[in-house]
Amino acid sequence: MIATNQQLSQEFIDLEHQHGAHNYHPLPVVLSKGKGVYVWDVEGKKYYDFLSAYSAVNQGHCHPKIIDAMTEQAQNLTLTSRAFFNDILGKYEAFTTQFFGFDKLLPMNTGAEAVETAIKLARKWGYEKKGIAQNDAKIVVCENNFHGRTTTIVSFSNDPVASKNFGPYTPGFVKIPYNDPEALEVQIKSDPNIVGFLVEPIQGEAGVYTPSDDYMAKVQHICNQNNVLFIADEIQTGIARTGSLLAVCGNCTCEAHCERQSTYSRPDILILGKALSGGAYPVSAVLADDAVMEVIGPGQHGSTFGGNPIAGAVAIAALEVVNEEYLSQNARALGDLFRSEMNNYIKNSNIVSSIRGKGLLNAILINDTEESSTAWDICVALKNNGLLAKPTHGNIIRFAPPLVMTQEQLLECVTIIITTLKQFES
């Protein structure tokens, strides 16, 4: 029976390899079931999920409240397009704008769509509100950014894997170093055509590069002082992942919209995705106040599926779970514990040089080159020991479990990780 199951697993891998585009390089595991912090492969082996679908499954796999909302709505009405009103979209928009403290929401489906939406919104605002000459608008971005893989977005990536041979590239973007507010100020003051600053509060794909605690507050102030839109891409970092509702709030401990959030590092445009869906259904959104969102009129932007009834029902349930189960607080407490336990190990390690992160978005830096296979080999060994994680940028391993994890489960995972790493110590 074991041999048959293993053969079945390989058949699934071969099927993808033969009939699917080779645009991913997955770990050699075939998953068929998920519940909470666990996933199971087709052989029935259980694993801790320490990636959470790149933070889309913050609420845990197949959360019953989210699945119930999805299935109940699917039995009533799935899609109308925006040619008609439906009885869920307005509820979703009202709930979400109040939850995050904005006037308006523009619904989309995927993170990349939401980023593209924010770019269009910022440019149109620049022409119609700031008075930039047509086609002269520029948006400042950061080096080593990751905002998606559309042709526009890869145009301002400095990762050759993402951008090489996909030109001609879209103009209108200026790159500056990350975590450098002075560079932003210099760029904005030297170019009157800047309309926005698009930034990740933590650069996840770059290896969970966490900026200075005051970085978000400083760039918000610079943008506000110079009539430039502060655009926060919280697709991966938002919705409790880093220990607060939004990562732009820094060390703020509020769990939903509050007075401090309004004045601390509140973006002009907020981009959400991933965990907005609870991992159950594609949902993304762009939020802004009326002064920005009113530049978009009928026919100027949209999506057939954007704002569909299932998406609205799922998103409301997903956000309710965050508050009801205190996921921000849990991420904050468990993240502190995880980094503390790992740092105790790292003190005497020659295979791991450091750990960085915030909340339950963390990464360890493997003491080897980006070109080496060490991080990949460690992740394969972690899989064999019952925990799933994935390298990024060659020698960095990202750790991001579902936020419903308990302290007991986290400590068990720490044991698995340390036991595995010891196999690679020289």
C-alpha cells in the first residue's frame, strides 16, 4: 500500500510537469487536505504548514466560519458582474471600510490586480487633482520590491528572474533604496511629477527584510508634506500577520481601526489581498478616502468577478475571525517567542547566521551563498520531519505559519526546525 501511495504522489507530480507551465518549483509533496495549522499529503502524512500560502491562510486552513460563509452564499448567488447591484457587495464594502477606517473600497480578485488598481488610481489622481501633465506621472518604488508579476509590475522589479525577457517595460517608475526615508525625500523634492510612493511595510519576497520601526511614520510624513500619495502594499503583511492589524501601524497594539492608526502611519491607498480571503477564494481590495477614490468613474476600471457575492461573504467572515480569535495578539506573542527560541539556537550555530521578522512573518538567513542548494536541502529535510517551508532568494527560509497556531504547537515546530538544522551543522 505504501508503494502504491508513493507511486500515486509521483503521478500527480508528473501530471503537473507534463501538462502545466513550469513557472513554479514546488517542494516534492502533494497535498490533499488542510485543517487549521496542518496539511496532509496523498500518503496521509501530516505536516505543519509554515508558509500559509504566502500568508493567505492566516486564519488557518478551511476555517469553518469562512467555509460556511462561502458555501452558504454559493447556494444563493455566485456572480452578477457589476452590471447589476447585489445584496452582498454593499455590506462587504461598508464592513471593510469601517474595519480599516477608509471612505471607499474598490474590489478586485488578486493581489497583482489590486496593485495595478492602486497604480492607475494614483496616476489618475496625479493628473486630475495634483495637476501633473498627461503621461508625466511617476511613482517611487523600492529596490528589491515584490508587488506581483504583471508586465507593469515587473517593469520596476530589479529581480532578473521576474523581469528578464519580458520587455518592453512600462515607464513611470523610479527606484530608491528600501528603509531610506532620506532617499525618498530627495527624490520627491527633485521631481514635481511624483504622484505616489508604493512600498511594502516588510519586504517578504526579498527575505522578510524588516525596516526600522519608524520607517513607515517617516515616509508617511514625507508624502503628506509633499502632496504625494503614500501607497501601502499590505497584501502579505496585512490582516494580523505581523502582530498588528496592518504592518504600517508598526508596534501599535490596536486590533482594528482606531485613532492612533489614523494618525500614525495611515496610507492614502491601502492594498489588501491574500488573508482578506482566509485562503478560501480570491479576494483583493484597494481602500482610499473620497478625495482619492472619486477620480475613478464608470467604465474606467473594473473586473467581471471583482466584488462578486461569494468574495464579499468570504471577506467579511475572514475579517471577523481575525477579531473574534485575537489573531493579531496571538501573532505578536508567538512571534516574539519564536524569535527568542531561534535566537537561543543561533548563538551557537554555524549554519544559521540570523533571524528577522515581526509577528509570525519571519525568516532565517542560511550561512551559504544564494547559489547554493543548502536552504532548499534544509526545506526538503524539514518536509521529511513534518514541517513545510520554502526558500526565498536562495539562502533564506521564510517561516509564516497560520495565526491560529497555539504556543504548544509553535514550540513543537521550533523543535522540528532546530533538530533539522542540526543535521546541517558542520
